[in-house]
Amino acid sequence: MAFAMCAGGLFLLGESPGHRLLGSLLVLGSIILVGLAVFARRGMTWRLTSDRLIERRNVFASSHQEMELIDVRSIEVSRSLLQRLLGLGTVAVASAASAEFLIVMSDIRNPQQVADIVRHARLKRLA
């Protein structure tokens, strides 16, 4: 979305002298969106211990989730086109304890490797 806003703003700045204000606002808005996304991303951490996966979010409010490795039901890896171009991906870990309990690790490097590490830790915990 930020990319589309920036592209539209740059188009208006370059092509249409009467729309410079709108073009500038679109470019500024896209910069703000990217800045907020980076800020929010820095406030999230994930940690894998020998028996659980822990997620902490400390952006505007604070939250803390823990999932027992023996409760892991599924691990899914997804990558949008932009994520693939940037070498990133999303790993979603669902819990068997609750259909609504999910830990989502967004925009991480080497998502397949992260998923494999969680799978391996789960199998080790089950053994």
C-alpha cells in the first residue's frame, strides 16, 4: 500500500503541476506508513525455549503470549511477492489447545528455516 501511495504521489509530482500538494501528501503518507511499520516491527520479539514459543509485543501497548511446544498443531510459511523480493516471509504457528490461539511472526528473514527450527524443537519436546 505504501509503495502504491508513493508511486502515485511521484506520478502526480512529475506529471501534473496542479496536483503538487496532493502528490507531496501521498509521498509523505507513504513515508509515515513505512516508518510506523518499522517502529511496530521493532517492538515484537519471539523466543524459542526448550518447551515453549514466546511472543512479546511492546509497541504502543504490551502483550505477552506463550505456546507450549507440545500444543503446536500446525506451522505455516507464507510469502507475498514483496516479501519474496525482500527475502522475508511470515510463519504462523497454531495451537492445538485453542482454535483461536496463534503466534504470527511477520516479515522475518529465512521463514522456512525458522519454521524448521520450531518443528524440530516440537519433535524434540514430544520425544
